[in-house]
Amino acid sequence: MKTGCGACINAGLGVLEPGEVGLYATNRNFQGRSGDPTAQNYLASPRVVAISAVRGKISDRLEELED
């Protein structure tokens, strides 16, 4: 997982490489904005972004679901 403020302007650390996925709570997540144009950008709430950062995958749950 990469983090950094530079990704939102396609500069510095955190810029997405080909095939990587970025999750953002900003309204500027158009194709190529945060790195390679083939990378995937997703828009989410700040809560989902934070939980996903902790879990290491896109999720809205802090806990695992019980079967």
C-alpha cells in the first residue's frame, strides 16, 4: 500500500503504477490523476478510506464477518 499527498497531483511518492488501485476521499479521482492511466481510482468516504488503509483492502468493516 502506498500513501502520500503527492499522488493526488501525480507527483512524488504514492503515484500509482500500472494496474495498481487507489482509494480516495477527494473529488478529483479521474483517470490518470494519481499516476498511470491504467491504474484504477475509486472514490469513497473518509471512513471507508481509513478502514481500508487499516485492513489493506477496500472494505467498510473493521471486523471480519462471522459465518
